[in-house]
Amino acid sequence: QEIINFNCRNLVANMPLFANADPNFVTAMLTKLRFEVFQPGDFIIREGTVGKKMYFIQHGVVSILTKGNKETKLSDGSYFGEICLLTRGRRTASVRADTYCRLYSLSVDNFNEVLEEYPMMRRAFETVAMDRLDRIGEEESPPGLS
């Protein structure tokens, strides 16, 4: 657990969401992370499934695949999957590993446990999640419609 804490502190601290966060919040998040490895072509998340985890990319490249076939790439230091943890809804996109990926995951139960202790951080996550949902919605709208 101490190794995960050490390895992930920079990963999490470098994310804009956590840059100005209470250090105790960051530590609480770090203690809940689980290390996972994916191979190229593996689906980490499938669109339409109920979300149970969010992921932080330590190393690797993933593609976010939406219905409109628009691909977005994420790599080292990025995170994904947080929308479902907040909405308890279904995944809005699929995520596929493009390279060997070393990720850290955070389960919905652990996520909520930490956010209950730090309600201000819940609002920060919700703001980011809503922004991402808005962008997904804009990309799926036909031209000329909003």
C-alpha cells in the first residue's frame, strides 16, 4: 500500500482536479487505489455498462470511443470513468487500451467513502464530469442543432 501511495502521489497531484486539493483528501484517495494492467486491444470500459470504477493512467495510451465514432486519446497522467461514479448511470463511452497500460482504479464504493469525508471535492468532481458530459453531447449533436 505504501508503494501505491508513493507511485501515485505524483500521478494524482499533477491532475488539475487534485492540484489544490487538501493533502489529506489526496492521501485518502491514494490508499483506495488498486493497480491494474491492460494489453493493447483490451476494453477497459464498455459503453452502456454500469460504471463501477474510475481509472488513473500511470503509463499507456487509451482511446475513448463514443457512438459517433469520434476517438479521443488519453495518456499518462489522465483519468477517466468518473462520470458514472457520480451519476450511478451507464457508461457513456467505451475505453480501449491502445498500448500496454498501467492503471490505478478506484471503485465506486471507495470513491464515495472518500468524498463523504470531503464534500467540497465532490462538487469539483461533479463540475468536471458535467463539463465532460456536455462535450460528449456537443460531439453527438448533428451540425446545426444544439
